[in-house]
Amino acid sequence: MAREKPKKNPAGQIFSVRGFKAAGIGAGIKRNGAKDLALILSDSPATVAGVFTKSAVRAAPVLLDIERIKRGTSRGVVVNSGNANACTGRRGLKDAEAIVTFAEKALGLKNGELLVASTGVIGVPLPAEKIRSSLPALFQNLKPSGWTDAAEAIRTTDAFPKIAFAKKRIPGGRTISLLGMAKGAGMICPSMATMLAFFATDAPLTAASLKKALVTSVEKSFNRITVDNDTSTNDTVLIFANGLAGGSPLKPGESGYAVFSKLLDELSLRLSHMIVKDGEGATRFIEVEVFGAKSRKDAELAARKIAASFLVKTAFFGADPNWGRIMAALGSSGADFRQDRVDIYFDGIKVVKDGMDAGKEKQAARAIKKKEVRLRVDLKRGKSSSLKLWTSDLSYDYVRINSSYRS
């Protein structure tokens, strides 16, 4: 896999959602001159919901957005890459607010209608003047099909931009559109979401209904991925719904809301998988599934410990079916299980039976040489439903990329 750049948009698809525009340009934040400033803008006030990092160290834009999002509506978000604006004190907050205030005035918006997000190096003051002076050019580049430029502009160590798009007919004949874009390749072990992700939809929803759908989707997707077991100071997921598909708001319990929620689940999962596949230095995408647990909590404890284990991840990098590392991770996971009942499968090949070697090492070694591998662990402790997480292997390139991140 080696962080391959995926094929271009299916069938040359141009992404757009009614009533939304996007743009991405270079503002000189990054040393290499790449795109580093983006804007998502709704033509009309949109319902908004968000989920943010649970880290005790929160970047200035996260703190600002947590307050602004309480109003329940927004017109969009200004995003920069190349600088996290984290651990920058009062100056960081003032810089974040000054940028969105300038943008609001220039666009004729009310104070507080724009949100802000940042990603990049921690502890460095935001080049606010560079960003402010680049905003007019950013506005000029706004267009309904500007999502690819925007997705490009929010990248840091990402090997490729990440976009997902879908349309769906809901009961009553209306068609809703949903678009999502994300960035992330390192510092991925979310405790809410991922580095950054943004969704736009023309479906009509109240703020409460939108938040309910977002939280559920995040829990099943972005909250179940890990690359390096580090949670970011800037993790943010925002969703904007401008209602231009028409009709009354979709409500939980109704069929239209169920269609929207399923669509959001699908796109969130697709984007989260892109992040893992783009993991810094990653060569393999690994699905970890734990089933037969006594409780859902036990299944999650076991799955997260396995997916986070550097020894497990390096074994997959070397295509080494070293199941002992998985048993060792289970032992310190805190999950309730019996060692002499555990079965382990590498891509359908049973390598462990009742906690002991099953004599299938050669077959397992061939199975895990693939770029996408499925690891299944049966605890045989109960009938709890299975729980899945997604992770990547750990390679030499991860160290190389992160040892020179600021240079």
C-alpha cells in the first residue's frame, strides 16, 4: 500500500451540494507553497453540529468553536493547515477570532457566523496577517465545485485529499446530498473524531437532530481508528445542513432521518478508512474484530489494546504471524476472558485454538502479506455482538516522517 494515491474521483465526478461553495488556496503558511487555506461557505444560514477533541490540551480554534457552535447555526468554516494554533495562549485565541471576524465583515455576515479550524505544528504563533491578507483571494475562488481544492488545502502529511460524496432519495420524493472531506495521517487515535473532518448537506435538520446523527456516526467510524495512539489537540468534526433540499426537518424515528443517518454513517466510515490507509508510513490496513465477549465493554477493551499495540503493528509490517503478541495485548487489556478459550484468525486462518498454536503458521504468513488484513479474535466468553476497529501497521517510514515533521 505504501500510502498510494487513490484513483481520481469516480467517473470524473464533480462534487457539489446545493447552496454550498468551497475554496482552497496557498496563503504562504507552508514553506513549500502548497495550498494551506480553505473555506466552506453556505449561501444561507445552516444548522450546525460539531464534535471536538476530549484532550485537556485544546487548540484556540477548538475553544472558539465550542462557544460559537452553541447558537446552532453557522454559515461555514475557515480552515488553515501548516499551523495548529495550539498552545499559543491568549494570542492564539485573538488571532483565531480576528481572522473569522475579518472574513465575516468582508462577506457581509453577522458576527459569530463563521467557525475556524487549524492543523499543523503545535506551539508556533499563527501567521494571522498572512491569512488575513489572503482571504480576499480565497473568497474569489469560492465555487460550488471547489471541494477538491479545499480538501487539498487542509492536508498536512496526508498523501492524498480525502472526499466522500453521495446522494439519496428520501420518502416524499426529495433527494438529499451529503459531502464530507477529512484530513489525517498521523496523530490519529481520536477520542471523538479525527484530526479534521467537515460535512455539508442540503437536508433539513434541527441542530439537536443533526448533533444526534453526528455523534452516532463518529462513534462508529472516526472513534474506531488508530494509527499511532496519539490524540490531537485540534480534533474537530463539523457538519452543516442548509435545508435547501426542501420540506420539513427530518426527525429521529422517521424514515427520512434514518436514510440521512445511514448516509452519514457510510461517508464517515469511508473517510475514516481513508485516514488509516493513509497512515504515516503505513503499508497495511488492518481490521481488528473481537467477538464472543462477555460484554460490549470487554470487546472494546480487547480490540483497542490489540489495535494500539506497537508490537502487533510491527509484526503486521513484517508479515509475521506472531500471534503471541496478540495474546500478550489481550492479557493487559482489562477485558474479562479466559486464556484457554481464545481463538485467533488471520484472514480466516485459525492460528490459535483455545489459547494455543493451531499449527497454521505457514498459511497465516501467506494470508497477512496482503495490503488489507482481517484479524478476528473470539473470546468465547459470551454472546456479545462483535466490535470492529481499524488500524495500520507501523513501518520505518513512520519514524522518518515524524522525526523531521517541522523541518
